[in-house]
Amino acid sequence: MTGELSRSRPRRDRRNEELFARVAGVLGALWRLRLELGLVASLVCGQLVLAGLVGDVAAVVLVIALAAGLLAIPVVRRWLLWALRAARVRRAWWRAWTDCELPRVRAGRVSAIPAGELVRVRASRGSSLEAVENRAEELAVCLQVREVRIARDADNAATGTVTLVRRDPLAGMKSVPWRCRDAEELSLWEPIPVGVDELGETVTVCLPERNVLLGGEPGAGKSAALSILVATAALDPGVRLWLLDGKLVELSVWAPCAQRLAGPDIDEAIALLRELREEMEARYRELLARGQRKIAREDGLALHLVACDELAFYLGCEDRKKQREFAELLRDLVARGRAAGVIVCAATQKPASDVVPSALRDLFGFRLALRCNTPQASDTILGQGWATLGHNAATISPGQRGVGLLLAEDGTPVRLRGFHLTDGDVDELAGRAAALRADDWLTAAEETTR
Ligand SMILES: Nc1ncnc2c1ncn2[C@@H]1O[C@H](COP(=O)(O)OP(=O)(O)OP(=O)(O)O)[C@@H](O)[C@H]1O
Ligand SMILES: [Mg+2]
């Protein structure tokens, strides 16, 4: 009797557990389908209420007419379709993390972006968004998307965003004209719009106290990206431009705005850098006299922008002594120029250490990696390890000129399509900048003679 009791109790417990799991499963499924069920329930309730007033058939007709009427309103239709899509995404996310056996990661607000969807998420206690990031590939398989990107909020480790990348919004994008193409005057102290990201938002960089290294295979769009930075500096009459162009044809159009231009000649380039170094030393003496550690916008002191296209040309010079001198002068400007207002922007195809000494390369704070042939080449530009974290410029297709990964203020590379200036735009901008500088120079000359 006691033996029968002890055998039947575990069986009954098991049955209860199974029943409980089934009920929980059904309730969970109903809860996840709450929006759809809620909509159907409202229609049924509406029909029941109306049936008491106008009869069954008329109530059905009225409810259908009302629903059709509401759906005919574009705002309501759009809202409903979006709410259903968001609910579908949340359900898919729930299934994905349960299938990947991850701790609970609750999905919140879902928003549509050109690449797919952006989902706000909250990790459960004892878990982390980093653990979710490590399973991004499996999650992408479960969700059947191109890529899953996880970014945690800077101020709260529990919350963040998950980007479900379904398509490459930059792939079909035609060349995007520069936002400041028609500007009369610009300031290099202000953020410079350089491109659009996958969310369709403008990406900017703020250059004071920074240096930029641009890299990528031939024809990837380095000179085009560099010309946007040069154009901004040229349209700021307070900026002094120093140009080094290993090809001569890329930057010579800006010559009337430049303090000095060096072509594919190492001696010219060294002379330019020496002159700039003297300016830098003079600037530090001036700062010392003013009791300042670095220049500020309100000081009225000029920023110096050094733009160097085809850096490898100068660093690959056959004369080893000159090559070393060039590298040392540039390294010194990058290393010490920040507080004096010297900004160096250099472009080269592959800044490997046999081309660009790592003592120089590692000093560049901002990096733009345009299309590269290999993940190693991408890491050479952005820094070691980014390719394995999914930020790999070798995944950019060869036809996507001007698409790249920008590593700037955020500290994480941002995929963008750079704005593009046609040759006509560059000519027009260079003419406008030269006229602006001439006006500025004349006004200053008049003031001194008065
Ligand atoms: N942002 C862009 N949008 C659209 N097209 C672009 C963009 N950037 C570059 N291109 C196209 O790619 C071509 C090559 O660009 P660019 O000369 O800047 O390449 P590069 O990387 O400097 O090449 P190289 O290493 O040979 O100097 C341009 O003539 C232009 O047609
Ligand atoms: Mg070029």
C-alpha cells in the first residue's frame, strides 16, 4: 500500500509538472500574440455589442465596414502595419535567444532603419550584452538576417541596442553630394559632415586636436574623402593649408588657398614640413607668452591643416636619409602639433609598417578604412583586432567606392558612404575659397593701413 503510494506520487508530480509547463507555454504564446489577439477580440466584442442593437448580420457588416474605414486612413494603416511588424520582430528575437540558450534579453522599442530594424534590449541580471554579442552569428542564423550587431549603452551595461541588418543600405546608394557644397564659408572648428551611415544619418568629424589616417585599395575613394577635409579648411579663411601631393593632380586645385604645396618631390615636401615645424615652435612660444597650454577657438589663432595624399610616395623615397627625415618631421608634427593647432590628414593605400613606420601610424587618432583586399589590410588601417569584431573593410564590395569604416569620436568604427565632390564641385569650391581668402586678406590689409 505504502509502496503504491510512493510510486504514484512521483508520477502524479510529473504529470502536474508537464501540465504546468503546457499551461505556461500556452499562456506565453498567447501573451506574445497579444497584439493580434487583442485586435481580433476587439472586433468580436464590437460585433457582440452591436448585435444587441442592430442584429447579428448587420453587426458583422458594421464591424467589417468600420475596420475597412479605419484601414483606409493611411496613418492608421501605417501604424497598424508597423505595430504588427514590431511584434513579429520581438517574437523572433525571443525565439532566437531561447534557441541560443542565452539568458533572458528583453526586447523593447523596435524602430525601422534603412538596414533593417533597431531593437532596444535589456539584459537580465547575471547576464551581459557582451555574452549576447559573442553569439551574434548564431542569433543571425536564428533570425535569418545578414548580421546582428549589439551595442551596449555607455551609461548602463544592462541596456543597449541590437541592429538586425537585413540589407546593405549603402549598396544601392548612388554618390551623395557633400552637404556643404554650397556653403559660402565654413569653420574648421565645427564638425565636418563626411558621409551618411547605415541609419541614413550624417556622420561628422571634428578635427581640432585630431589627426586622420585614410587608407584603402587603389580607387577606393581616399583622395575623394581627403578633398572634403581640404575643402572645409579652404573655406575657412582662418585656416592655413599645407598640401603634400604625391600625384600633384589631386590637391593642386587648392594651391591658391594653400600656404605651401609640395608635389611629388621629397625635397619640397621636407622643406614644407620644416617650415611648418618652425610655425609650430613659434606657436608654442606664443602660447607660453599668453600663459596657455593649447589654442582655443576664441583665441583667433589659425589652425594649420596638413593634407598629404599618397603618403607612401614620400615614405618610399629611395634616398633613405631623406625618407627618414620626412618620416621624423611628420611624426613630430603629429605627436606635438595637437595643442598648437596642427592637424595632419594623410592618405595612403596600405599603411603597413614597412611603408608607414608604426611610430608614426599609431599616433593617428581617427582612421578611415575604405575598401581593402584583406582583413589584415583593414586592421592595418583601423588597428589590430577590429576585423575579427566584424569591422572589416575587406567586406566592402569593390564597386562601393567611397564606402568605408570610420573610427573617430565614438571609439567604434562606423560604416558610411562618404560624400562625394565631383571634379566640377572641387573646381567651384576651390574658386570660391580662393575668392573668400582674397577678400579676407584685403580687409585685413586695409585695417592695418588705416
Ligand atoms: N564617396 C564617393 N562616392 C561616389 N564615388 C566615389 C566616392 N569616392 C570616390 N568615388 C569614385 O571613385 C573614384 C576613385 O576615387 P579616388 O581617386 O578618391 O580613389 P583613391 O582611393 O584616392 O585611389 P588611388 O589610390 O588610386 O589614389 C573617383 O573618381 C570617384 O569616381
Ligand atoms: Mg588617390
